[in-house]
Amino acid sequence: MASLAALVQGGGQAATEGGHFEPFFPGLVVLLPLLGFLANGYLALQHARASADAVRGGSELDLGDAASRPATHTLPTWIGPGVMAVAFLITLVNFTRMLGAHLEEPVVIHYWTWIATGTFTVDAALQLDQLSMIMMMVITGVGTLIHVFSVGYMKEDPGYPRYFAYLNLFVFFMLVLVMGSSYALMFVGWEGVGLCSYLLIGYWFSDREKADAGKKAFIVNRIGDVGFLIAMFLLFKNFGSVDFVPVFHDAETLVYGGGLVTAITLFFFVGAIGKSAQMPLYVWLPDAMAGPTPVSALIHAATMVTAGVYLVARSSVLFALAPLSSAVVAGIGVLTALFAATIALKQNDIKKVLAYSTVSQLGYMFVGVGVGAYAAGVFHLMTHAFFKALLFMGSGAVIHSMHEAYHATHNHEDPQDMRNMGGLKAFMPITWVTMWIATLAIAGIWPFAGFFSKDEIIWYAGAWAGAENAPYPGLYTVYWILALAAAMLTAFYMTRMMVMTFHGANRTGDEESKHLHEAPAVMWVPLAILAVLSIFGGWINVPEALQSGWAGLGGVLPMSEWLHHWLEPITAQAHHVQEVNLGQYSYYAPFGGGEAMWAAISTVAAAIVVALSIRIVGGRTVVAVKDDTTELTGFAKVLYNKYYVDELYDRIIVQPIVRASRFCWKVIDAGIIDGAVNAVGWVSKGTGWVVSMFQTGTVNTYAFILTVGVLFVLGASLF
Amino acid sequence: MLSATFLFYLFAGLAIGGAIGVVMAKSPVGSLLFMVTALAAMAGTFVLLEAHFLAAIQIIVYAGAIMVLFLFVIMLLNLGHDYEKDLKGGAFAVVSFGVIGGIAGLRAQQLGATGMQDGPGGAAIDALIAEHGAVGAIATELYTTYVVPFEITGILLLVAIVGALVLAKREV
Amino acid sequence: MITEALVLSAILFVIGTFGVLVRRNAIIMFLCIELQLNAVNLSFVAFSRMFGIEGQIFVFFVMTVAAAEAAVGLAIIISIFRHYETVNVDSFNLLKW
Amino acid sequence: MTALLDSIGYAQWALHALIWLPVLGIGLVLWAEEERAKTVAFWWSMFVFVLSLGLWWAFDPASGAMQMETTAPWIPSWGVNYSLGIDGISLFMVLLTTFSTSIAILGSFNYIKTRERAFYALMLLLEAAVVGVFVATDVFLFYVFFELTLVPMYFIVGIWGGERRIYAAIKFFLYTAFGSLLMLVGILFLFWKAKTFMGMPTFAYEDFLLVPLTGTEQIWLFIAFALAFSVKVPVFPLHTWLPDAHVEAPTPGSVILAAVLLKMGTYGFLRFLLPFFPLASQHPTVVTTMLVLAVIGILYTAWVAAVQPDAKKLVAYTSVAHMGFVVLGVFALNVNGLQGGLVVMISHGISTGALFLLLGMLYERRHTRTIADFGGIARVAPWFATAFLITALASIGLPGTSGFVGEFLALMGAFESHPTLAFIATLGVIFAAYYMLPMVQTVFFNKLETDENRKIEDLNGREMAILAPLCALMIIIGWNPTPVLERMEPSVRTVIERVEQAGARAAALDGLSTPVEGGVRADATDAPSDGDDETTTDLNDGSAPAVADGDE
């Protein structure tokens, strides 16, 4: 109880060493979603009981019209988004307070000792610093918008309270992840968000495929979690602690580029690969689209999947000490970015396109943190949260509309397939506009948010290649080229998606199209807010080289490298390590040219790609799914089938393990081991049977055996 | 006068022959008669070994009473008509018989060879017989030193009679 | 003479044993057992020539026991015969379990 | 609380009461009417449980020594005493026992329909025997209780079990009896050694600790004891009795089996194996063997569990995997590992016990345990699904549940001493999800197709009362295991110190008495810090001329 009180009041000993930052109920930020979860969870169970009775009776629970719904169905509308809004406001207060303070050291607020064995101690403590504050802002901010959106999107769903319970629980774990003061606590959030992801992907669990997708996400994530665990063990073995502050304090005792730090960082990165859906563990994320669309926006675009990036940024000093690991991080990132982008080219499911786009963009973030530009990675994380959440929610609005159209006409077509859409801009203008903004942002068109963040990452990849003592300059040059290529692909597939969805002729069907409509205000308002952020969100971190140039409108855009400065206390140590060992970043890209020039080239190229693809895709004739008879051939087929990676994994990993499991059970366990055990029994029984043959019950036999015995005794005494 | 040695071998031959007859005779009655022969021959050896009383008992109790009892039973049960299955052949039994016989004989030979020609016991018994007579020699011991076991054998016989009655009775 | 008596005793004992082993007629097996007892008696008598009168006393007891045994044994055979209508020992395996 | 307990002299009689009250309860249950037996048994076991809760306060968390020790002569001519005591290791085992007995009895109300009095009497007998195992400080007494546990369990499986109950019961009995007989031989050997050493017959735990043993003797005795305990744990490949016993046992039998009977094995590791045979326990071959078996147990049984069609068998196999983590932690031979192992023991007792209860409730409703027969049950039994999901997640060690704390510490401890093996063991985390989630999905998710499944009722009040404390404990221990850990730590440290010091002392004594062939030379004492390596080589030297040793 004492700890609970401390939690609400802001903790006992806030180590406010640098600056005058007074935390404002930070524990409440975490606690509120938890309380929301408990309240909604209770309502959900009550609600589920009522509907269970209906199901037992052979029907579905009648939700009635919007006005007469039971309280279990209406209360979550207020509780779910409500706790989020309050949490966001508290975060905002903390953020403004931190803005005013010059915080050099993180503020760690202890609540209680979580685990203490005598040699290992980890506290239940929250860490407030610039990085966690940015993450909290994104999580609670975007999270609140998505909760609000969900009210509209999910209101007809029978599991409505359960949905909000899961969503609140997710936010709770996500906040634990970013606010935890130690890797162990981060791991709690890490696995907790995985659990919520599992629950939300499998939210419509009656559908076997969706339940399978959730299971797949959880298991694949756990593969990464093993890496995280091992990395923690290594940290503990070498530092005797897994708390951030002592670990980073002692981090520079590790040998630069040594095996140990490389191992630690690589294992952490394995965790990041799992959580952030990088190659080769990205396969769960496209399947995760089985969940409700706002879930995809919140978990599988804006927050959870970026946890890996957060992890690398948080451990920046460790990664800076391990150039090999950094190269691997960037390499995996750029490969994933390109790979996923190519798959996205041929997908017809609107959410699948966005899913692969997310994988691809996460790859960018890893390129950023892999080339030592930790702030750039976090920057892209943030802008991506805006425009990708917007894209997902926009697609959600589209799907919502499509679904209602098909539902009203009792049509069983797929409401997510873009081949059934087309020309939706006439029906949903707000969605159309906002999604175009997001598309331009993700394509990297100036002055949208994505331009600044993506450009910065690409730029640093090139600049790293030219650094004084760059460890693998050739490799980074390749990364840079691939990253540029992927940016062009991004522009293409996103435009393709927009054109197929909103432009051209409508393919939904004549009767159906009468039911298409714009999303209600509760859904489009969050879209609009995110659209604004997608436009201006990038301006907080305009690169210095661009700020006075064309891109900064000659210095009009105000906040030159604000995020860099803001995160400086976090990344300073890493940058110090980099400077000592690598020297400065180059001021030129590999083939010459400064940042401004390449930024211009990339944005112009992206704009050209967008324009071209509008023409190309707009010129194609797309037919609705039911009329579509085209057989894909060649590389297009491979892309459509996602390079057959799922099939490959199934063939070389899943099936062998299942077969091995059966083998272990049937052959080793039941056969050999239990066989041996039973064999002991059989041998005993057999021996008994053999011996019992002597017990004929006839006197002669006994007499004979007795005689033989006498014979032996006599013989023994004789000799 | 027939020498004692000759008589011994005569009795021994008769005893062995009788014994083999017991085993080999087809009819139970034949076996029984061979048995009587063997018992009588052994009584003769008893005499040669100066155990006159025992020789008498052997004839009276064994060859007389017990064998008659056997005969009664055989007659009573009307046995002796199914002897074709009676004798178990089996090389194994014969071989084991040979081995046992060999070892037993060797053992006996060994015991006898270790200076057991005629120990001090012989002289003592002779003295006792001289003093008390053949019956008296054994009776003195039996009614003094071994009186308790002697009485117990009496009880044993009683129990055996009762037991035999109970067992042989048709209805309890 | 003692040695010879002992050897004779051994031979008779073995013949008796053999008889027990190879005959199936319970009565004859019984006779063979009596033969074995007698063989032992002979040993006792022979040994009494060496160790004194006790040997003969033992023979006396053995005979008594043999008489008792014959009585009980024959009674058992009779009751078995009543049940099985045979005294062939292969026909009954009462000792099994 | 402490004052209250002091005023009633709690520490003097508590341990005796915990053994003998259940025995008294047997009489009460047998005396009661058939239909009231369960009520009597439940309330009586609750009474015992509440009584045992006092231990939590009466126990002094600062001390690692035996507490509340009492002793009385039992068989003086053999030096056997009825002596009881409790420390930070057994405290939780006792609480777990009294707790899960109450829970199991409450959970069997619907399951046991025949010979109820006999059943509940046996449950109470089992409780008495298990508590006895955990509080006995006389090795003879321990052995008596250890064997006594077999009897009620044998009947519980054999009478109230499933189709193949006789097979399972006999297998269970023979398997475990085989192991413990070896231990008996070891105990007798120690007894003779102790008699020579102490100059009087004794079975006292403390005296056995002092017996000097050569390296070779320790290895052999270690094997004898380890086999006995490994069968109980069970350690791969001695585990095959467990799935059969679990599947055939009635629900309460499974609960008790998983929650406490298995713990007797790992408790034996901690209480006897390590302190008695410190040299053998530190021997790298021994440690590696045990760790490798633990790792195989974790991975292999996870795989086997994953393909079980029978839900109960699946959970039974997961027990083996969990106990693998315990063994892993114990043979890490450091504070983290041992505490982790202990927490896994507690957590496994709670979560696997709860899983068996839940499966039992499913069985009562549906009369099948085949996973494929179910589907979509979450729609008709939401509370049920929630409880099951929480339990399953605790079982696979999700952070925030008790399972994580234990597994994390055990793995961390193992990683400190044996990184490679610990790394492989950590893969078990993946396979935990691989076996548990498909089962959860198939049973609770997917489409609700059959009418039988549609008719399944949600939890009733009694079942909620059973599951609520279990789920609460899983989460409370997951978020705040410190009260548990702080009570364990001194005792765990005592064990580790004993291992280290006794190892050094035994090495010294051994070096003095048999300087040439004795094997362990005195120099091992010089460097207790790197004693591992020293002892290693010396033991290796010593094991070769073992035969010559004996001939002297």
C-alpha cells in the first residue's frame, strides 16, 4: 500500500541532480492505463458473461441500438480514451517541465524493490529523461487519438469492453517499457506488449486464422526475447546490474569493438529484430494485420514495433562501442527496408501494404541507429508514428466504410482488398486528403514530416561511410544506396495504394457504393490531428545544413536540430565514443555533394516517382476481386507471395520442429525411455515366468530339484 | 561256518537287489515284496553290526507292520492296473542318478577310509551288551538319557494316528 | 565292515532317491522314501560301531517317526485318491500356488 | 502478530501441530458421514493452513539456520530422533503444502464421487507426510516421511484414477521406490560413517554434515542420493512416470503431485545433496551432467509437451520442463540460481497446480481431456478463459508473473557459472510459448463449433474461490517477490557457504588422513575462491585409485 501511495505521489527519492525538474505524478501515467485495464476488464468479463448466456442459448447477444446499450458496453467509451487523455495531459505537464529544466542526469523514481537476491537487485523504478519523455509523448499522444478513433471504429463490436481493456493494458506495458529504469523492467514491458499484441491480433479469436496470427506473433517475438534475456545476463555478469544508470556509467570500461560488447549488443539486437519485425523475424507483422485496424495503428505501427529502435537508442553507448553490431543493425535495417518495400509493391490488401511499409520504415529507423544517428532514428520513429498511425487509421476508416457497405448489402466480398475500392475520394474526402498528406510524408516529400526524418537517416548513412575512421566504409556506401532505392520504392507503392483506393472508378458495386460514407467525426478528427502532425512534425528537427537553405525556407522553419539537442544528454556518451574511435562524420555523401544537395535530389526524385506512379497506376485497369482472373507470373508472383518466406520457414523450421517433437515423444519418450522402463518390468515378469516353470506343483520335480541341490552341497563338501 | 564278511556281502547283495526291485517293479505289490526283502536283508546287516534289537524291530515293525499297512492301502485302493505310465524314463534322471550315486559312494568311501574300521564305540556297545543284554543295552539309554524324546515320540505317534484318522475319514 | 556298511547305505539311499524321482505312483514313491530312511538307519548303525550306542537310539527314533509318517502319509494318499481317483503324482499339482 | 504468536508459544508446537493435526483430521474425516467428509476435510485443512501461516511471522528472516528446532528421542539405540526444524527453504515448501492441500481438497468436491471418506483421509495423510518431509531434521525421520508420501499417493492414483490407473500407480510407486532405496543405502553408509566419527549412533542432519568423506565416497553417495531425488523431481530421463501418474491421477492428486511432491526432489537437492556432498556437488563433471540433464529436460519435454493430444499430459510434461529450471538453478551453485530455483518451485506449485485444477474443471464439464475436442470456449466461459490464460502465462514465465521471476533468476544464476548451457536453456522460453499457446488457442479460441462445448458453464463461486487466490499469488509474486526472496536468502547463503566451506574442510581432512591415495590434497583449502578448479583436478586424481583405497 505504501508503494501504491508513493506511486501516485510521484515517488520517494527523485534524484533531481541536473536542473530543476520536478516530476509531476509520473507514476500516474503508468497507473492510469492499468486502472483503465482493470475497470474495462471487469466490464468485459461481465459483458462476456451476458453474451455467453446468449451463446449458450444458441444466439448472439443483442446489443440493441446505440442508445439502449448496457452500461458494460458504453462505459468503456469513457474509461478507455479517458484514462489515456489524462495520462497524456500528465505527460504533457512533465514534458513542459522538462523543457524548462536542463536535465543532465535521468531522474529515477524508486517505488519498491522488485527483485533482490543478495547479489542481484532491481527496483520497480521509473526513469524520466529526454528519451523516455519523447516516447511517452508519442505513446500517450498518438495512443489517445487511436483510442478515440477506436470508439467509432469498434462501437458495433460485441467485444467492445474487452477491446478497450486490452488496449489500456497495452499502453500500460508500453509505458513500463519506455519508462522502466532497468533492462529488466523494460523486459517486463517488452513481453507485456507482446502479450497484448497477441491478445489484440487474436481479438476475433473465433476466427482460427486470426488466433493463429496472434500465436505466431507471440512465438516469433519470444525468439527475440531470448536474445534480450541473454544480453541482460551478459550485462549482469559484467556489471553486476541491469539498471540503466550504473550500466551506462561503467559501459566505457568495455573494450571498444571487443567481443563482449559486440555480443551484448548483438543479443539485444536479436530482441529488437523480433519486436520490431526486422529480417528474418518480420514474418509476424503482416499476419498481425488480422487484428482490428486501430490496433495495427497503435501497436503495429506507432508504438510497440518501434520498441526495438528505442532499445538501440537507449543502449546507444553500447552500440557505439560495438561497430560490428552497429553495422549489422544498419545492414539488417536497410535490407529489411528494401525487401519489405518490394513485397509491398504487389500486395492488394490495403493493410498488408501498410504492414510491409511499416516493416520497411522500421528498417529505416534501424539504419539510423545503426549509423550512430540515434536522434535521427528516434526522430523517424516519431514522425513515422504520426503518418503511419494516420495511414492505418485512414485505411481503417476506409475498411469501416467498405465493411458497412458490404454488410448492408449482405455481400461477402473482402472489404480490405484494394481491387474492390477505387474512387473513394468522392465518398470520403477527409480521409482522402489526410491520407494523401501521410503518403507524401512517408514518401519523403518536402516539407512533410517524413522528408526530414528519412532524409536525415539516409544522409547519416552516407556521411558515416565517409567518416575519418569509418569501420566499414564500403558497406555503408552500399547501405546508403539501398536506402535511397528503398525510398523510391516507398514513394511508388504508397502512391499505388492511394490511387487504387481513392482514384479511378469505383469498383465496390453499384448497390454497395450507395452505402459508402465518410467516417464519423470521432474517427476523422484524430485523422485530421495526425495529418497536421504529419505536415509539421518534421519541423522540430530541421537539419542545420538545410535550415538556412531552401528546405528551411531560409531559416523560417524554427527549430534547427531541436531533437538532437534535446536528446543530447542521452546520446552524448555514444557520440563521445564515436568521436574518439571514428572521428567526425563526413560532410559529404560518398559520391560527393552535401546534405542539402542530396536532400533536394531525393525529394525531387520522390516527387517524380509519385507523379509517375499516379500516371502508371492510374492508367491501369483494375478489376474488382470477383472479376479478377489475372494469373501473376514470374517475379510479380514471387513478390505477391512475399518471396515464399512463410512457406520457407514452415518447411525448414516449423515442420522440422514439429516432426522432431513427435519423434521425441513417440520414439524417444514412449519408445526408448519408457520402453526401457517397461522393459525392466517385462524382464522381471519374464524371469518370474521362467522361474515359475520350475514350480510345476508335482512332487517329482521338487524332489528332483532338491536332489540336484543336495548334489551341489555334496560336491562342494567333497572338493 | 559262513564268515561274517560273506554274510555281509550276501545281505548287501540282497538289499541292493531288493532296492532295485522296489524301484523297477511294475506292480505296487511287487515293489512292496521287494521292499520286504530289502528290509529283511538290512536287518541281517544290523545283526552283523551287533545291533540285535534293531534287527528285531526292523523285521517286526518295518517288514511286518508298516509294510502290511502299505499292502492294505494298495489293496484298498485297488492299485496296480495302470503301471504302464508309472515309470518315468528320461536320460537325465538316469544320468543324475549315476552322478549322485557316484558322489555319494565316493563320499562314503572317503568317510570310511579315514580310519573308521572299528572305533571305540564298538567296544563300548559290546561291553553294554555284555552287561545288560542286547535289549537292555539300548533300553538303559532310552529310558534314562533319552526319556523325554522317547515320550515325545509317543505323543508323535498318537498325533499321527489321530491325523491319519482325520485324513482318511470320508466325512468330517 | 563299517566302510562297507556305509557304502551299502549310500547305494541304497541313492536307489531310494532314484525311485522317488522316477516313479509316479505315490505309494511306490513312499516306499522309496522308506528305503532312504532305512539306508540312513544303516549308516547310523554303522556309525554306532564307532561312536557308541546313541547311533542305535537314533535309529529307534527314526523308525518311530517313519511309522508315524507312514500312517499319515498313507492317509493323505487315500484322501487324495478319493478326490482324484488316482495316485499318479503327475495328475495333481497341489503344490502350485 | 509476532507478539501474539509468542504469547501462545507458537514456535514450540507449530511444526508438531502441522504434522499431527492432519493425522487427527484423518480420524475426524473417517468419523464423519460420507457426504460431509469433504466439508470436514476442507475446513480442517484450512485450519491447518491458517495455522501454518503463522510461520511467516514466527520465522526470523535474518537467520539462515534451522529455526523452531525441537527434538525428542525416538529410537535411542540407533540414535534416531524425532527432531523438527524449519529454515528459509522449507518454510515456503510447508506453506505451499498446506495451501495446496486446502485448494486441492476444495477442488475435488465435484471430482471425487466414490469412497469420499477414504479419499479425504488419504489427502490429509499425504499432507502430514509431506509436511514431515519438509520439517524433519533427522535423516531417518526424513526418510520415513519421504517413503510415507508414496502410500497415500499410490492409493489416490490407484483408486480414484482414470482408465490405466493401476499401471500408473504401480509405475509411480516402483519408480520412486527404486530411487529411494538407493538413498537408503546411502543413508546407512553415512550412518556408519557418522557412528565411527561421532562415537555414537546418530541420524541427526547436523551430525551428518560433519562426517568427513573422501572424494570417491562423495561421488558414489551423491549418485545414490541424486538418483532418489532425480526420480522425484523428475530429471530427464527419469521422468516417464510423471505423465502417466498425472494423466491417471484425479485432479486433486495431480495438484498435490505437481505442487508439492515434485518439490521433495529439489528440496532434497538443496537440503541434503549439496550440503552432504560438497565435493561431489562441485565436481565439474557432476555439475555439467546435472546441468545438461536439466537443459535437455527443459527443451526436450517442451517439445514433447507441444505435440500431446491430451491436455493433462501436456501440462504434466511442462512440469518436467519447469523442474528442469529448478535443477538448472540449483546446480548453478550461486545465490541467484538457488533462489531462482526456489521461486520456480513455488511458482510452479501455484501455476501448474492451477492448470491441473482448471483442466479438472474442464473435465468435469466435458468428460474429455483431448485438446482437439474443445474450441471457442472463451465465448461461453469468459472467466474460465481469463483464469486459464493468466495461469498459462504464469506457467510460461511472462514477466509480471511469478514464473518469470523464478526462471529469470535461475537462468541468470546458471549464466553466471555456465553461460553456454544457460544460453541453450534460455531457448526453453521460446518453446514454452510453443507448447502452451496452441493449447490455449485450440481449447479457448477458434470457432465454437460443437454443442457440447456450447453448453460448457462458466466458473461457479466455489471454483472462483479456488482460482482467485492462485491467480492473485501468481501476479503478486511476479510483481513483488522480495518478501519471499528475503526470507530465502540467508538459508540459501548457508547452503552455498556449507558447500564451499565443507568442501574445503573435507578436502583438508581427506588430505590429512590419506595423503597419498586419498585424492583431495590439502592445497584445495588454500584457495577457496578458485576452489572449483583445485578440487576438480584433485577429485580426478582421487577417483582413479578408488579401488586401492577400498583394499586398505
